[in-house]
Amino acid sequence: MEAAGAVFAEKGYAATTVDDIVQRAGTSPATFYLHFKRKVDVLTAGLAEEDQAVWLVSEPLLPGAGPLTRQGVARWLRRLFDTWQHLEATRLALSQAVLIEPELRVQQSARLAGGIEFWEALLHDLGRPPDAATQALAAVLNAQIYGLFEMWIVYGVDVNVGAVLEATTDALWSRLGPPRRQRARSA
């Protein structure tokens, strides 16, 4: 999988062949086909690992993990950004592969819907009702985080990570933290 990621990043997803992958891995096509049926299966396995890594980082925000604090949101974002840095090759390949692999487009849509469900569950845990406004806010939160990821990792836009983390923490905390009147009383 590491060899595939390196070749995808170097040649692009469409131009990469199974032979390129096995040559980089120093193995044989038989070994490749022992583990994968097609080139796209390598990418799918990489996405599963990505999902698991992001899920593990996100567990502290889930219900039952304790009260949500601004400091906890900032720690989560830092861990998320650190995780993202290790996902660059997979994401670059995915951004190309979804254009030519219909099953990946379906999978990516499901992943995005799963992100919205994550935010909805968090918002419900924080006392928001299960209504259209909460679902819309969940979609906005997911788009905000996903958009940062795409901009920074996939498109390579140079960002000051510290400043982006601080601004994103502020934006998320303003939507997830205690209601404004509670914050004013506790200040």
C-alpha cells in the first residue's frame, strides 16, 4: 500500500499500473493479486485506514467522553491536522480516482454523509434537537473541516497551521460551546 501511494503521488492514479506498484514494492504481480483484485482496491484499503485514523482521533468528541471544552476542541483539531499530514498520498490519489472509478464516488459520498452524521450525533449530545436546523449545522461543520483538509492536503494551499487551528477552534467553539448567555455569566 505504501508503494502504491508513492507511485500514485508520482505518476497520478490513472497512469499508475499494477506493474508500477509491484516494481516499487519489490514484489511480484502474484503477491499483489494475493491481496488485491484491482488497483482501485489498494486505494479503497487506504481509505479504510484513513477512516480508522480519523475516527480514533475524533473519539474524544463523542458522547460519553466527558464535557466538551474549548481546550478539548483545540486538542482534537491539532491531532486531526497531524493525522491529515500522513494522508496526503491517499487523498491525492482519491481526488483523481473518483473521476474514473464510479464505486469510489459512491464511497466518497457515503464518507461525507458519515461526517455529517458524526456532527449531528455530537450536536444532539450537546442538546440540539434532531431537526433540519441541526442537520444543516452538521453539514456546515463537516464542510468546514473537509474543506480545510482538501485545501491544505489535496490542493497544497500554503496555510499557517497555527493560525488556522486557532481560527477553526474559535469557529467550532462558537457553534459547539455553551450558549452565549451561559458564557457571559461564567466569564
